[in-house]
Amino acid sequence: MKAIVSVFARDRKGIIAYVTGLLAEKDINVLDISQTLMQEYFAMIMLVDLKDCPLSFDELSQYLAERGEELGLSIHIQRQDIFDAMHRV
């Protein structure tokens, strides 16, 4: 299964390293990544592959949200099929 991970926060050093480290710890492969700065705010969207992740989707979602809160990051994950369905015109 593929998913979309979004990350939002005030910009600071190490956000990409921290989030990709969290994903790597759970055997999640980053397939594509886009990040930008909007004034002092950092935004990142990643397409990830969950096929080797040992956690259920709900467990992973909670894990990412909790680890993000520890550093003041908003980290959300959404299944790619649901994301695609929501954004069809």
C-alpha cells in the first residue's frame, strides 16, 4: 500500500532528517518527496510505500502524530487511494 505523508511546522534545521528517520525505523520507503518554505513555515509532502511496515495503518498514524508532537511538527498520513479519490475533479 502507498500513502501520502504531510508535515507542517515552523521551519528549523533537521525536520526532513527527523521525519525520514521515523519512516526508516518502520521500514517505510520514501518514493517521492516535495518540500517548500512559506516565509517561516515548512511544508513537506511525501509518497511512501508501506508494504514492509510492521505496524497497522492506524498504529502508524498514531506513531507519526505522537512523534511529531514531541518536536512541534504536524505529521499526518493518508492512504493514497483515499487521497486520490478526494482530489479527483
